[in-house]
Amino acid sequence: MRAFSTSMIYVLLSCLSFNSMAQKASKDGWITLFNGKNLDGWNQKNGEAKYTVKNGEIIGTTVANTPNSFLCTNKEYGDFIFEVDLLVAEEMNSGVQFRSLSSEDYNKGRVHGYQMEVDPSDRAWSGGIYDEARRGWLYIPNMNEPAKKAFKHNDWNTYRIEAIGSVLRTWVNGVPVSHLIDEETAAGFIALQVHGIGSSDREGKQIKWRNIRIKTENLVASPYDEVPVVNLIDNNLSAQEVNQGYKLLFDGKSFDGWRGVNRKDMTGKRWSVDDGNIMISKSDGSETGNDIVTTENYGAFELVFDFKLTPGANSGVKYFVNEDFDAGGKSGLGLEFQVLDDVLHPDAKMGVVGNRTLASLYDLIPSTKVNKRFQRKIGEWNQGRLIVMPDNTVQHWLNGYKVVEYERKSNIFNALVARSKYAKHEGFGAADDGPILLQDHGDEVRFKNLKIRKL
């Protein structure tokens, strides 16, 4: 019989202990991805940041003049629930990649895919979803104030990701942050990022990870909540959007629910449904001003819509429209979320202090400028959001940024109207409700993903 040495007995006991832990973990479905001792099961891609293990933690350390570094799981995961605790230096930016990929045929192996943001900066976007090396920001948590306060500075934070089908959700310290619907990538690895730095001023900064675990079977999604949804599937309502009370204003196929201004049916031969979009084609000069409105009126509401401009185009989304202001005509008057090519269309330089530029309350209040990084180019899709609260507070949002806020019917609002092109229309913008309008200004513009809920 072979005698066991003391070291062999220690290894055997360690294995039995690990197996016991694994069996215990499997009862509730969680699988440990980090053994607390070494980086078995992980591999590093792209940059040369340092990854070490100490005190049961993975430590990522910045290295100057190296690109983003990623410590990646050897396995790929599709549907899962993932959790990790992390502690990051204030001067760093980092993230947790999921459903991510790396192949030689894509930018020479550049890691790309979804990333849950780690952001200790003042903008407070921790928990947002970024599409690394691909489409950029997909979910900016600017509309979710509780989420922006969830991240703890200079302390451990618990990150949670639920990726079930096309539904991607994130939490920071138990606070829901992002809710994204997207079908770009169905599966991929998980990776811990150390952001690249160009100079040595932030060299040696660290981020630490511990308690890394994943569940891949018998997944139960968290209950619905009030976190705003970003749905990147065209003309689609997710379960959470339905639960929040949204409905589609456009089904992607027909003009059901729409009519011409001062008409009972649709109007204008240039309006069409094309490739899942509402399109108004460019006029040859013989026909303009054929605006269309919803068949239903809205008071307090939240409206989301995507729009795409052609060069030099002008249009708008109007609300609290009063068709009596142009009785018998084809153009409706109402409060307007301006849709405009600010560079090429002359209207951008008219009005007062820019109150006719993109996303402004047309001819009344100018929009604040969105960071150029988030101002989509002409020919690309932008997202608008209109919120009219029961107390008459109104907000315009563009690509995740609030750009206008005012109080309808207030003294300030009334004074602005009195000095505008609408002054002759008594009660302009002050109705209790009205239809939503898409404007025909003679230019080719497209709309899709029009969704509304009553507040």
C-alpha cells in the first residue's frame, strides 16, 4: 500500500473542501468564476495592464501607454445572472464586459461587446451599458437619479447583470440602473477591464474584484420596475415597457391611429411606410404642409421617438396641437420639439438665441447643446423624448440628455408666447390635451419607435 505524504494529504483535503463548496454552490445555481488563488479559467487580451491575485482578490493595475486590457473568462456565456464585488480608484475608469467577443477578423482581435460601466467620475454613469469598440453608449442612466447615487466611492460595490434573451439589465448595490433591449450579441465571454492610459500620471492605479459568480440555469428575471427602457428592436414593446403603460403609436406597418390635420383620414401622397419607418418624402414644391396627427389626444404623457434627417432637412414633433388655429388647413399649430439640420438649414440661425435649433421648444426656448460625442450625424438615428408631467412641467430629451425644461401655463411661459410668432393665437400651448403631430416641412425625414404612455 502506498503511503501518503503530508503534502499529498493537504492537497486531497483541499480538493475535498473545494468540491464540497462547489456542491453547496450548485444547490442555489451559482458557479464561482474565481477560485481566490490564481487566474485559472481566465486569459488576458489586448492591453498590457497587470492582473495579479492577492488576499482572495483579482487586482488590475494600470500601465502607461497601453490600450484597454481585458481579463477574460475562457468560457462564453449566453443567458446568465452575474455578480461581482469591485473597488476602484477614484482616478480610474473601468467596466465589466459581457457577451463580448474577440476574433482576428474584427479589428485584429479587439475585444468588443457589452460593458457595464464602472465610473467614479462626477457624471456618475456607473451601471450604464457601453458597447465597447462597436456602437458606443447604448444606455446612459441620466434619467435614473437613484441609480446615479448608488455607486459608493472608495468602497466596495456589488455589480449585478441579468442577460436573459434580448433583455439586458444592471444593478449597482441593489439599485436598478439600466434596462436595455438588444439583439446584437447572443453570447460571449465575461471580462474585467483595466482602462488604457496614455501617460504615466495615472500609472499604478488599481481596481479590485472579488466574489465573482454566475448563474446559467433556472434563471428567474427580477420583477418589473420603473427604470426607463432603451429598446433597440424597432417598433417593439418589451414586457417592462408594457408594464409601465407604454403603447406603440406606430406598428411599423401601417398608419393605424393617424390622420391628416383637419381630416378624418390620412393625407398627403408623400407620407409612406418604408422599411418599418414613417417617411415623409421630399417635396417638389407642389405640395407641403400635410401634417399628420394621432387620432387620440394626450394630456400628461411621456413620448419616445427616433428620427433621421437628410441633409438640410426640417421637421418637428408637436404636442397640444390645436387644429382650430389653422381651421380648414393642413398644418397644425402646437408646442414643437424641433427636428432640424442645424448646420445646413437657415432656420437654425433665425429666432432668438438659438430657439429654433434641434430639440428646442421651437421659437420659445433654445435647447442646451449635447456633447458632440452624443450628437448623431445627419443620416443617423437620433432619439427624442418628450415628458409632460401632470403639474405642467415639460422636458425635452435628446440622445439621453435633458436639453429643455419649462412649466407650461406659467407666467414665464405666457411671456415667451407673447413675444413669439404664436402671440396672435389665444391659449396657444395651454390646452388640457391635444394630439401628437409629425410635421411635413417639405424635406425627407423618417420616424420610428414611436411609443407613448399617459402619466
